[in-house]
Amino acid sequence: MSEISLETLALAKKYTDESGGGGGTGGDKVSQKTLNAAKEYADGKDAENLNAAKSYADDQDTTNLASAKSYADQKDATNLQSAKTYADQKDATNLSSAKTYADQKDATNLESAKSYADTQDAATLEAAKDYTDNATLNSYIVSEGTEGTITIGTGWSDTDPHTITVTAQDYTITSKTMVSILPHAGTIIKMREDGVQTMYITNNNGTLTAYAIGNKPTAEMTVPVLYTEVE
């Protein structure tokens, strides 16, 4: 069938409207053949378009519905299974990991705590031994103690713990004299400013040595002390 122009279809419609389907007059008159051709073309196009549209819609509907269903099923199955697997794996992994982590931390912490305690114990005992020097742990105090002061100079050794020899000007030191630095605000502030962690004095057969752990004092300082005789 030959292609009918839109102009011919418009004329056919106008002719049909004016003549009631029997033909019209004037320049716009078209033949019955043209009307039949136009009708046939219109019917053909309509049928073709309707069929094509229906076929397209059916194909699309079937394809899309099937595809959508398949997609939904697959996604659902995949996601549910994946989620379950993921949850199972994560649960197993996390529980196992948490248990391992807890076990390791427990073992590590216990071992670390034990090692730290042992080290600290040894260090404390060693520090106590250094501090008491010649006085044994079984020594006992035979005097209530005498307060005094000791001036500490600036000739500290460079290695930590830093040491310096000191002299008591207000007390006669014997091999049994224990010298304890007393807490004092000025001393504490000065130590903190210089980064001195702690400071103490030992007695080695009458020779007094001051110890500074961390940094050493940067200036001469006079510290309050307590002299105590031990047996």
C-alpha cells in the first residue's frame, strides 16, 4: 500500500464530514478510491500500531515482569544468603577474634603485670638497698631523729642517676646515720622545674652522696633533712 500524506488524510476527513461520506464538491473533493485508500491506510496503520504497541507492551511486560521477578528473587536470595553468610562469618570471626583477643590480652596483661610487678619489685628492693646502703633491712631506729639542712651544689655527674657528694654542716655524721630529705614546697617546685623525678641521700661509711633520678638540679639548693641513727 502506497504512503498517504497527512494532507490527503485531512482532505479525506473534511470531504467525509461535508458530504456524509458521499463525496464533496469544489477543489477539496477527493475520489472514493482515495477515501478507501485513506481508510485502508488508517486501518492498516491503526492495526499495525495497535498490534505493535500490544506486542511491544506484552514483550516489555513479560520481559520486565520476568526480569523484575528474577531480579527480585535473585537479589532476595542473594542478599538473604549473603547476609546470612556474612552474619555467620562475622559472628564466627568476631566471636573467635574477640575470644582470641580476650585470651591474648588476658595472657598478655597477666604476663605483663607479672613481669612489671617482678621488675618493680626487683627495682624497689634494689632502690631500697641503695638507699639504705650499709644499713640492713633488719636495722632499727635508735633515735627519734634530728632535723637539719644540707646544701647541694652543682657538680652533679652526667649519667643518670646523677650523683654528687654532700656534707652536713649541722650534724656529725657516723656510719650509722641515715639522712632523709624532707618534703618541702621550695624543694619540690625546684625539682619539678628542673625535671628531677626524685632525689635521695645515701651514707657510705660516713660519706654522704646525693642521688638525682631523671634530670639533675641546675642550681645549688638547700634541702631540709632528717638525721636518724640506726643500728
